[in-house]
Amino acid sequence: MQGASGSFAVTYTVKNEARLLPSAIQYHLAAGCSRIYVHWDGTTDGSERLITQFPSVVARNSYQPAEMADAPQWLAQILSAYDRDFDVHKRANTYYAALQAAREGFEWLACIDVDELILMSTAEREIKDHIPKYLSRTPASVDQLLLPNLESVPTSAETQNPFIESVYFLNRFPMTEAINRYSRALVSRLSRSSAAIAWYDYFFYKLRFLGALPRGLRDPKTGETLPAGYFLGYSSYKSIIRVKSFPEFNFVTHCARPFLRAPRNLRTGNVLHYDLPDVAYFAAKFRQRTTPLLDHFYLRYRLALIAMNSTDDELREFFDRYIAVSDPARIALLKKKGILLEIDAVSQLVRQFRDELSSANA
């Protein structure tokens, strides 16, 4: 695919993702990815051994400030925060991955996390090699594709492979989200409390969906109610950037922003976000942190505290009660209201990899 119309690469910044990384790589290669750049960022779980089977993967440690003498102004300005901000690592790795992708002749670059899979159409049934088809049809004037995230909804506290077993995702309601965004901006001006904003989101979405999606979480230690809106993770998008124009932009965590000029964007496709697919991943995601989340991300901050301060049994009970949606009647109701999308094309493709590997090892 090198140099071909629609050719694309993926870049990851990885810390201890041995459980999901091989399947994520397999999926994107099968979906048409030409190259995957993996940047190890303090990984200690043996992930390195798991990717040697993939010749299209290039791996190295995260770029260090001493290697960035040629960094653009936007990147040089944030390097002082390198030791305390993981996002700086990701932004630097993405910049240098884009330079490498340009040298190798690829047209597009996606910066995503290991718990995210690109799906260009939720209606697509045959998704093998499907991503380059969509990229090749993108108008030449477009610099960046913005992929709204679809957050996975687990149905159990335990899974073997979330990419196979998680098939339900929160639908997006653009008008509802726009009303929420503008109204919560007013709440933010009236109250600087991140908790107050979280409570506003909780009541807004409870009213919007008439309580169909319960989001009143309780801290297992204190019994305190924690408000959550519609999303437990982020509610925006990730991006695929045209490599030749990448140096003109400032790359932030989710997308390219104006630097020398503003990018010309097209909103299309989705990124499936397996944010908290089961209790083991929930625990691993937050317990490996060496620095706490900022409390202005109120819900994530509280979820992190619950993961770090609860026993395994307490965390399992919390996940079963408040995160997983296991009741078939509730699932049917959410599907009927359009809140849950059932997407199984990804599951089928990843299951195919598992079955082929089992047959090869038989």
C-alpha cells in the first residue's frame, strides 16, 4: 500500500497494553493499514515480545526531549511539561511518526489509543481493507478526518477479548450534544466547580433519555453518589491527518489544530472506544498511573480514586452494578430508543483472527 491513494499508518504511545495490543494491530492491518508505529512509554508487561510477529510494525521508545532539537515551535513550547504530562509524549511521538510516514510515502496518519479501533461506517459488513477505500475518496482539499467516538457498553465484568465480546456502543445525538455543550458552558461560567458541571450533565441526560440509561454511581467506600452524564470517557473524536500537511498544524491529544494555518476538516467515520470493557481493564487503566488525574475531569478523577482505593472484590461489585449493562430487558430498551448501537462486524473480524490462530496451533 506504500504510496497508494488512501494508504495510511497508525501511531500508538503504549504503556502496558499487552492484553489488547496484538488484536488492535491485527485489526488495523486487516482493515488496510500499511504501517504501525509503536512508541513504548514505560512498558513493563512484555508487550515487546507480542508484536514481533508483525513485520509492518515499527517499534521504539518514546521520543525524549534531547532528541527534539528540530521540534517545531508548538512542540518546543510544551517540552517543559514532558516529565509530568503523558500527553506531551503522545504529541511528540505523533509529530515524529508523521515525519516518518512522509518519508515512507504514506498519505494519512491516525493517532489513536490501543483501546480504539477505526471503523469508517457502522453499516459496513465486510470491513477487511475497508479504510483505504474511504480515504481514497476524500477530497484533496481536506487535511483531516474527524472520527466521532462511539463508547463501548460492557455487558459483563469479565471478558476474554473485548474486541470480540463488546458489540454495544453508545449512539451519538449531535443536536442533544450541542444543546448540552452550550448550556453547560453557562453552568461553567456560573460555577467553577467541576462537580457542579458533572451534576448538570447527569440531570441533563437523565431528563433527555427519561432515565433509560442510569448513571448514578456510588463510591464503594463512602456510598457517595457520583454523577455521570452520557459518556464515561471522552465525548469528542480522534483524527486521521493528511501527512503532507501535518507540519502546518499543532497536534493536540485528539486532533490537529491551527499552527501555520487552520486545518480543513471533514467529520466522517467513527473510532470505537473500548474505554472500560471489563473490570480487569478498568483496574489496570487507573492503577498503573503514577500521577493522579486532574480533578477538573471530575468523573474520571473519581473513577481513578475508586480503582486505586478499592479492593478487587469491591471494584468487581462496583463494575457489575454501575458500569456493565447486563439485563437483557434493559439492553432491548436501550436499543429500541436508539441509545445502543449493535456493531458486530469488528467482533467477527477479530474472532476470525482468533480462530485462525487456534487452527494454526492445533
